[in-house]
Amino acid sequence: MPAKVRIVMLAVDCLSTRAMYHSLREEFDIVEVVLERKTSVLKMLRHRARKLGLTQTLGQFAFILYSRLLGRASRARMEQLLSQHGLSDEPISTQIVNHVASTNERSVAKRLRKLAPQAVVVNGTRILSKKLLTSVDAPFINMHMGVTPAYRGVHGGYWALASDDRMRCGVTVHLVDAGVDTGGILYQALIAPEAEDNFTTYPVLQLVQGLPLMSAALRDVAAGRLVPRVSEGPSRQWYHPTLFGYWQARQQRGVK
């Protein structure tokens, strides 16, 4: 029986990371999960304000507060989807977790060289530095909640629906490079939200479709057949919607 593919995960502690870990660990040898401290909302908003302007950023902040309420109200639907597809949101064993302030710390690259993974699975971290990406001879693979290159950045599924672009409402498994979701595409799949789904449950639907694709990509690593394809078509990086923009799309297109 061939040895399991040796993997390190670089991630933040969230539902998708926990579900991904439990989904992959039976088939693959996850030797360590490096959990990065989440960037504070205040720090993110300061960066956005410099890039997008104060008015846009305040609108996004208002939506972030609203989406937290929406998430609490949608918890039962999330749990239904997880249960229906056999996914677990249980905490990851502390024995395998390494907490860091940033995945771009020098210590993380050093740790990767010591662990010598065959693949590095990335989920939810900040943009990885070139030094980290070249620290080991292994592909860095990410599951992006959107169809690239049209929906790079955040909330790609929502933005596809809000743009009346259902044929690009889905998930992408791709190689990580120094850009924002610009790496070579490995696999993609679409989702079909139902009436009870909304902004906070679209990512769970994407997770359901994306996990088998991540497994397929890791099997490709084991078989030496990882063949990315170049992103084609229009490319755009998306951010959070503003509260006004969200309600406008909801009224005009029924996108929740």
C-alpha cells in the first residue's frame, strides 16, 4: 500500500479549515496545521480605506456587522449542510496545531523545510510571501470560494449571483502564487443555492463542492500529474459588499 501524501496545512481557525482537516486526514498524512492569527477587522478596514476610500469602507463595515447577525440566524442551515454531507466542524487536535501570528514569519518557512511536506494546503491566510512559497519544493494549493479569474478576492459565490452570472458561481482549487487568487487553476465546480441559502451559507455549499476537488488535486500530487491551466477571461478582485449594495442586489435580483 503506497504511503499517504505528506501535507502541512497553513490556515486560520474557521469552519472551513476544521471541515477540510477532518475531510482530508483519513486519506492524507497531515503532519501539522499551522494556524495564523486572524487579521483584525479594524486593521483590514484601515487598509481598505486607503485603497477604496472611507465611504466604501464604512459601507463594508456596516455590512460585516449585518452579516454576523445573518450568520447566527443561518446556523441551522449550515449545520444541516454539514450533516447532510458528512462534514465535521469539530476542533482540530491541539497536538497537531502550531499557532503563529503570521504564516509569513521566518519560523514558518523553517518549519516547512523541517517537515518536508509533499504539498501545502492553504486556507484563509493572508497573502503568502515569495520567500515562503519558495521555501520548500512542494506545491501550495488553495480552495478559493469563487470561480477565478472573474471572481478573485472574497465572496466570489455571492458576487457571481449579484452580477447575474450563475454560470460562474462556484469554487476553484488552484496553485498559490504571490498574487490574489491568480495561481494556475487545478479544478473548478459550480454550486446551486436553494431558497433557504444566503450570503453566509454560500461558502458552505462551495466547501461541499470544493473538498472532493482538493482531494483530487492531492492525489495528482502523489501521482506526479499536477497540471495547472492558465486563468482565462476577465479578471477582477472583489471585496465585501456595502450594506446598501447588498440590499440593492437583494431587492433587484433576490440575492440573499
